[in-house]
Amino acid sequence: ARRCARRGGAGRAAVAAAQVQEELELFNLTAVRVIKQSTQQMFVACNTWEQPAYSNFFASDMDMRKPIGDTTLKMWQRDSTENILYHDGKDVVCARLDPKAFVLGELTDPRTAGLDDVRLVDVHMSGQAFPLNSLPRDYEMPAITCMCQDRANRRDFATCDDNKMVSVWRWLGTDAAEPQKFATKVVSGCLPGFDEIHAMCFLSEDVLPRRITDKSGKGLAMLLSQNGQLTIMVCTMYQGSHHIECIVAVDVPLDDVVPIAQSDGSRPAQDVEICFFTTTHSERLLTLGGGVVGGHAIFRLFEVQVDAQENLRLVLVEDPETKEQPIECFLGTPGLCITSLLNLPKPNLIPGEYDWLIFGDNKGTLYGFKLNHLDGGRYEAEDRASGRFRRSTHTEGVAIKHLVGCYGEEHNSHHKEVQKSCLPYSVFMNKVALSNKTFYSLGEDGILLTWNLHSDGWRCSSNSHFQREDVVSTHCSRLVPNILVRYDKASGSFQCHDTAKNRQARNSVAGGA
């Protein structure tokens, strides 16, 4: 990966940094200092090394006029495994999720149910996943500072290390019987050469020009700092090369808080917290959110546009007259910070073209926004379908740190869809979308609420309280949709929570590095 990135990388990095600085000099921007950010993340990917051999069934005994039998689907799901990847801001740790205990109802020992084979993954050097406590003492690997997953192909990831190297790689999986197998495969890399990269996000092929997709390029948006100014840079990543598509400055208006004084007389700096940087479900909008420390919430929407000459650009979404963001009127409370975001597919009950966004804030409040797509490239939050979740029972004043989408409510929720699609289970798992009628919200105090969509709106159907309050990351399984996996920092372990039966199973093997 490093050889791939450094092939002409020094010259390209210098040119890129100069290009960003030239763009920024056109703006009189507020200097910012990102002092807090949510670096703990969890991802889920299919384990390709342990896929069952039921694919032979399609080539021989299958009648395409008939759906796949329930027994075959159950066996396929039972014999597959899934990898949980956890990034703590420095290391990437993976665990193996075996669905047998949950699919067959054989949950006999809660200490060993579901999760095993915890490893430390070297994504930028060797591509191997080392069992914990087996890494050679003199082995060094760079610290991974940020990480993201491609929503369209969930085997593809991008990471940045403390040397500012960006790598795009594919997850292969882990084999419990052969731990020396490669866990990752490098696709492309680059050396941007900027002060700091805070977050990254893949752009969908649906919004990229054909000149990129025809060459199997990947669109990657990066939130970075250059000389104290916050910017977004979009790069296209190819095998062995990269190209800068566009650069957009992110201005943070001066707030009522006392900013940091600058010795050179320049504009004062603001301390900001970046909590999310991702695309909406329609893939047309890039979202950035968080808050100014001690000040107001930050939320920015950028539309991904392609002109007639196939030039890609990001355009800030705002009212042409008032210059306000579509949901800015909802976020004017002093001291507010948007701590979590969930982009759900459109509910079937509500027709039209729109994005459905759910926010959690540092005061324990949930918000839902129906962002309508209007003619002329305009976007507007619909007042009647936007606002606070009035039925929320989260503790007032306690931040909602995690909003978690799910892929179903029972272990066999996917079976009918797989039968209709006639796809192999692993292919279906790589493409399956989030449920548009169920999600979970987790407060910093350990209270987990389950939300379901009804004809009269969202209702909280149940709540749980985890014993520990130090849950730093969560994700729902795609292979077993009713299982919510979380990483508990206090105990240093991965844990499973069966949302269908409201029970907990904790792995006895530590997951921290």
C-alpha cells in the first residue's frame, strides 16, 4: 500500500497541499481547532473465508422458478460467519460472530455465545489479523486515525494513519483454523500531505461521473484541516493513483463564546467537535455535524453535483436569500451539540422524494427531519413531519451518543427477501439496506430505546439498561438482524444483545488491544 501511495506521492502531496491553500486564501474563514471527535466506530462485514459451499446448489439442483427452501436458507445462515470491526482511534480490532447460538436457539453459556477469535488487524502494512497477545514485540504498525466503510460494497473500507497516508482496502475475513491468512487486500492509496484528516466518507457510484466509474474509481470525501481551517476535499481513488476532484471550505461562524486569542492578530479560533461526516440515504447529500464547544450546533449539507463536462463539485445547501441551512431553525439552542446521526431509508407510509434524518443531541433530545427534494436543486425540511420525538424517555441532559439502524427484528427477517432475489446469502448480506421502520437510540447513561414506526408516527416499544455506562460503539448484525453488538470500554470486551428476547451475552475474550 505504501509503495502504491508513494509512487510519485511526495510530489502529488505537495501539489495537493498547495492547491488546498490556494483555494482557502479566497475565503476569510474562521480558524478552527478540532479538539473532540467521535473516533470509536464499529463496522460489520461478511467473513468470506468461512462462507459455506451452498453456492453449488445454484449451479445444479436449483429450479429458478421456485424459491429457495427455508431449510436451505437456515443452513446457509447457520454455517456463515460475520466479522465485527472496531476502531478506537488508534487500532482496528476484529471479532468473529458465529450465528449458531442465536439461529438454533442454543444459547447455553452466555459467556461464550456468538463472539470469538478476537484479533488486531494490520490494515496498512501486512494485511494480516493477529490473534491478541501473539503480535511480535518488535512489530510496529501505524496508528489508524480515521476509518469509513463503503455503503454500496460493505467489504470496502478506507483508513488514514498517523503518517497521513490514506488507503482503500477490501476486507477478506478471518479463518479460525488458519490465522495466517490475509484479512485485507489493498485497492489503492495516497499521501495527501495535510495537517490532519478528521473523517472520511465514500461517495456512491450513483452520484459520480461515468469517467470515474468506467475506470472502477472510488469517490472519497475527506474532512481535513489545513493551517487551522476546516475543508472538504473529494478525491477519486484508482489502483495505483488518485486525483483531486474538488475542494470546499467549511466556515464556522463566530459564536458568542470567548474564542482563542491569536498572537498574530488573525481571526480568533473556535474549538469544534465533529461527531459525524457521512452521506444521506439518497447519496445526493453529504452531511457534517457537531458543535462549537460552549456555543451552537454545527450542521452542514453539501449536494454532490456533476456538470455537463463531468466535473464533480460540492455545493453548500442553503436558502439563497437568508443563507440559512434547511434545519437551522431547529438547532438554535445555546450550548447544543449534535452528537449522533442516523440516515434511514424512506418510510413506505410517506411517498415522495426526500431524505429521512434522525439526530441525537447532548441534552438527551431526539429529532427527526423529513428533508424534501424540491425542483431546482433545493431542499426544505417539512415542518409537519419534522421536530422532536415527544415520546422519548431518554434522561434529560444526558447525551444520546449512538443511533443504530437495524436490518430486521428476528433472526430470519431476511429469508423472504433472499428467496425473492435468488441471490447467494453472502451477496445479499453485502447489499441489504437498513430497515425503514425500526432503529435504536442509546444514551450515555446506558439506556437503550427501541423505536418502531406506526401510522401515527414513531413509538418507543421497549427500553433496556446496560449494566455498564461505558459503551463506546454499537452496530447491528446483518447476518443475525436481531443481534446488536457493542464494545464496552470498561470491561474491554465485545458484547451481544438479543433485541428480540432482550437478553445479553458477553464474550469472555477481551477485545481491546
